[in-house]
Amino acid sequence: MPWKESGPMEERLQFVRDAASDRFTMSELCARYGVSRRIGYKWIARYDAEGRAGLADRSRAPHHRPHAIAPKLAALLVEARKAHPHWGARKLLKVLAGQHPRIAKWPVASTVADLLARRGLVQHRRRRRASDHPGVVRATSDAPNDLWSADFKGQFRTGDGQYCFPLTIADHQTRFLLACHGVLSTQTVTARPVFASVDTQIRPPVDT
């Protein structure tokens, strides 16, 4: 029978009494109350050390917080932040460490950021929704080859000193790369044959 929610103190006290009666082995007693042997020994040890008060629930908060900031350091950081609201945690630590060289150990930046947030000294920026220009019509397609997109991916100089301009053509619906061809310029006269070649491969002429 596990601890009853209505009276955990009474259940633990009865467990200790049954353990003292020597009527059960520890394994039998723990099985009877539905707890592990570790829990059983813990309640007995607490009762022996503190009596009935030792059977009360205790806070699960850690007794030692390794990342806690000392009150004096926290006051320095908060005061500096109020004086310079645009300084971040790293800037605060750098400036204050120079102003107070006798302080050997400072908290890490993430701990300082948490402190500032708890004190209400951090303003969370709202994300701006991306908006299209009023004159731009969003490209849409319902099937493959309804719409192609083309782009020059930046030029580079080849071994013979000539510039190469990579032209890519992709299908808007499937994102399939239809062509990646190096041309000598970005002019229409050099790009048109690439489009014509891709168009012939995708949509061959129909015999009449």
C-alpha cells in the first residue's frame, strides 16, 4: 500500500512503528507499504534524528546553488544595467571587472542575463513579420514546369583569365535543378540558348 495522499505523515509514522516492532523484515515492510528499501531506510533515519518532524515533506530545491550570484555582485550588475540599459551581460562583466579588480570571481554571462531578466531589466523584442513589397506579386505554380526561376550564382575567373557566370534554372514547383551552365556574360544573348536547350529537353517539339 503506497503512501496515502490524505495523510502521508501518519503513513510514514506507522511505517516507522512497524519497523520498530520487528514483525516484518525490511523487504516485507517496504513491499507492504509500496516503497523502496532506500525510502524506507530514509524515513527511519529521519525519525531517529528529528522525531515526527523529520517525516514531513521537504523542499526539493537544491540546498546549494553553484551559479547563484552574491548579493553584492548582483547589486553592482543591476546598478550598472540601470545606468546603461543598452549594455549586455558580457559588456557589464567586462566593464565592472575593470572597475573592481579585487573581485576575483565573476559569474558567467548567461547567469548575469538570467539575473537581469528576473529583475525586469531585459526587454524582449517582438519579431517583425516579413512583409512583401506592395508591388511584388508572389510567384505561384500549380504543376511542374508552370514556372521556372533563373539566377546567376556569381562570377569567377577561370584558368585562362576569362570570367564564367554560372546560370541556374530551377522548376518552381518541384525545386528540381534543370540546368547549371557557365556562360560568358549575364546578357540575354548568352543566356537565351541555355533556356532554349532546357525547354527542348523538357518539352520536345510535337510532330505535326
